[in-house]
Amino acid sequence: MAGRAQPSGGPGPGLLPLLLLLLSAAAVIRTGDGQNLVTEDVTVVEGDVATISCRVKNSDDSVIQLLNPNRQTIYFRDFRPLKDSRFQLVNFSNSELRVSLTNVSISDEGRYFCQLYTDPPQEIYTTITVLVPPRNLVIDIQKEVAVEGEEIELNCTAMASRPATTIRWFKGNKELTGKSEVEQWLDMYTVTSQLVLKVGREDDGVPVICLVDHPAVKDLQTQRYLEVMYKPQVRVSQNYPVQGLTREGEPLELTCTAFGKPQPTDMRWLRVDDEMPQHVVVSGSNLLISNLNKTDNGTYRCEASNAVGQSHADYLLFVYDTTATTEPAVHGFTHLPNSAEELDFGDLSGTPVSLNASTEALPTMHLSNASLAFRPDSRAGEEGVIRSVDHAVVGGVVAVVVFAMLCLLIILGRYFARHKGTYFTHEAKGADDAADADTAIINAEGGQNNSEEKKEYFI
């Protein structure tokens, strides 16, 4: 008949709730003796898949259903009343209901309930925890280019994470300690860590790494390379003579090398405390004396400078006689810093070397130590060596004489101190009993009346 609705082959929309109610009532009537409902909490990273499992031990075919935090039914047996396609049935049996939730977000976090329709009904909940990794990791540096000795500030920020991240600092392979601050906005955390670092020339080109510790992510880090400017590191080397002593009439060639950041632009030679001899030829970083003589003795300095500062290295020259064949008793290289700040770099211990060895073969320093001046020890002539020995002998003799005199004075002082006092002589014997001076003299000469005479007895 026209205008009358025809019945469909399936149950109408109003019959579905009634059907679920009837099934639930039938399930409640069943006995639940010996049945146990089991589930586990779930931790998942935002955007991943979470799997919820409701399991029954000693099942007797009771009905299992899963509800969301709003207590809306997600699955009743293998049927999904909730219109959220992200929930998918993974497994359904008399002993388990397993459901997956794809593309998890913060709004999905909370308690999900597993219900078992027994008599009495059983219910247990599982908690879904959503982890959010940091959205961005950035290092801000106070100065893009620093000068050695300065303190610079670096800040590393990890934004919008859940839970709050832990930030660690590394300079190369060495871990450093920073100061962190945490800001919370709604359910998200932003962490900023500050690092204050004093830089030196050895830090140039070294990476500073900001590393994040977070359960939602592994090996998340970012880094910045330090750029440090420092004054030149200067070294003087002897090219000729390659071996042997610097003798009169022979040539001497020195080379000055300097490294710095920026690279040194000004380099010059000078003679310390005296004028440069006129026959000395300076060509860039090289110094040449074609014919050595005794007037060339002195200290020759190479200075180099850049935008940061100036450094120098000294070479101490002593010219030998042409017939000199012996070497001074003490010789070698002495490493001297250009300033107190450079004491932090390198090993300042000298390495003794024979003067007849090649200067090229002498131990050299690493580039980071090149700022320390290389100064050969005094190459005194034979006369200078003899004079130094004579002075030592004379000084030793004088010291021995002074020591002997002091010992003698001490002994005399102790002798007089021990013999100090009042003494009586034989001249005064009998003087106390004498009536006058003449009688006292007679008594002192042996004629005392009061003296006891020696008596002999014969038996």
C-alpha cells in the first residue's frame, strides 16, 4: 500500500539497544566462580598505536566488553557500537578481547575499563599514558665568535614535551653541568638549560652538544661548533748551521713561524736591548747573518701580532771561536711562555739536547703549544765557560772560610762561658787571720801560725 513503510530484513535502529540489554542480562545470570579479569597499563608515544587487552582466566564464555574513559562502550564482544574507526578489533575469543587504537593523541589518555558480565559482574581498568617527544631542540649561543679567556653563555631549549625532558651538555667527549628551568603550559613542558663556558684556544672547532633524555625519543641532540680567536703562537727554528756550534765566520739562518686566529698579519725581527747589526738581513720570517762575529752575541726576538694580541719567541745567540770544539756543560731548549695565561697550554719541561745535534731534530711542540717561545740555552765560548768555573771555585773557597770562622767564634764563646766565675789564689792564704799586711805576706809564704803542721808519731 502506498505511503506505508516496508519492513526491512534486519533489526531496526530501536531494536539494537534492546538486543544489547537482553544479552547483558543473560550474561549477568551466568555464574562467575573462578574467573579472573586481567589487563595491563599501556604507555605509548603520541601518534603511535596502543593495544588494549582484556583477558579472562578460567573463562566460562561470559561476555567481555571494553569502555572508554567516558564509560562509553567501545566493543561489546566483537561488536563496536562507538563510531570511532581508530579502534579496531585485533582478537576476540571467550578468554580475550584485544583492541588497537591508532594515531594516539593526548585526548586519548585516561582509564579504559574491561567488564566481565558474571554474577557478580567484574570490572578492571587499564591506564593509557601518552608520551610527547620534544617538538624542537635549539641551541642559542651568546657570541658566535669568542676570544680566548672569555666566558660565553649557551642555552638549549626543548619545547612542548611530556613529561619534562632532561638536558645534558657535552664539550667534545666531556660532560658538563648546566642549569635547567622548566615551564609548564597546559599538559606540556618546555625545558631550557643554560651553560656558562670559559673558552680557550684549544676549544676552537670543538662541538658543544645538547643531548635530550626522554622516554619518547632516543639520541635526540643538537650541536654548535665553537669559534675561538686567539693571539699568535710563535716558534723560532734554526735552519743553519744544521749541526755543530755557531762559530765566527760561519752563517746563521733563523726562521720564525706563527699560528693564530686570525692568522698573524704582522711579523718582525728585533734584537733585545740592542740595535740590530747592520749586516743582518731580514726577509719576511727569515733572519740571516752571513758572517758571524762576537759582536752578534745577544737575544734575537721574533714578534707576531693579530687582532687579538701579540706574542714573541726569543733566540739567544753566542758565537764561538773558530777553534772551539767543546760544548758547554749545560745546554738544551728552555720553553718559556709569552704570558702567564699561556702557562695552561703544553708541557713547559725542557728537553736537554746536544749542541752538535740538528736543531731540526729537537723536540717540537704540538700546534696548541706553539705559542710557547723556543729559546736555545747560552752557547758561551770557551773563555766564558772557564770564567764561570773560576767564579764558582772562588765562591766555594770564600764560603768555606766564612763557615770556618763562624765555627771558631762559636767554640770560643762556649769556652769562655763555661770558665766564667770567682777564683782564689795561694797568695791570699792566711790573709784573713793576719793583723796587718806584713803578717799576711809572711803567712802566705808558708810561715802561717794557723796552718796545721805535719806531725809524726813513732811507736
